Amino acid sequence: MAFLSGNGGEVVVGAVTLHIAKWEGNFGARLVENTNSNTSGATNYEKVVDDASWTIEIPLDDTNLPDTDAGLTGGTKVTIKFYLGSGSKFYQLTNTTVEEIRPSNDNAQDIVRCTVTGKGGAITLPIT
């Protein structure tokens, strides 16, 4: 068994690598309730479609901006690879839509950061 360290994780958008503070993904499915007399008194759900959502927190690098250089602007469809730590395994979302980009400037406690969110796309899971 080999555990993966979160250190070194990155996100690749097209050909642009963004070194991130944090990424989170919900690579789940949209479900429909299908409870019936054959489910032994328990609720039952069936998958309808994949339904991904994601958030990336990026320390702003003025030579590699997430919106200008990586194309992460609201409404844009992109392909993103979410790398698991410093290894070679990643989740990939193809044709996912950028929802919003939120720059944050905190003079008192932090560097300039940018949070990007998105939804949808075809999910490719890491291969073991």
C-alpha cells in the first residue's frame, strides 16, 4: 500500500500547468429515486448521468494567470487534469464548464489568491 502526499499536486488546463494551494472535486453522479415494492422497504436510487463539480484555489502567479493564460473564464469549456499529489495519477474532466473565478486580496494575512469553480464534463478516473 502506498499513500499519496498532497504536496506537489497540480492542475493542468490544456497545456498550462497551475501550481495550486488546493483542489477539490466531486466526481459523482446525478441520481433519480426509483423506490418501488421490490426494494424491501428501502429507498433506491439509480444513476442518470455523471455530474462533476470542482473548485481550485490558486496562489496568483502573475506570469501564469488562471484566466488570461489558462483560459479559466466564466462559461468557458476546458479539459482539466487534477493530479493526486506529486504522482502521475489524475482525474480528468473533458469539456467541463468554468462557473466563476474569484480573485481575493487579503493585505493583512495572505498573498493574492484566486478561486475557480466549475461543473459538468466527462469524467476519466485515475487508473491503478
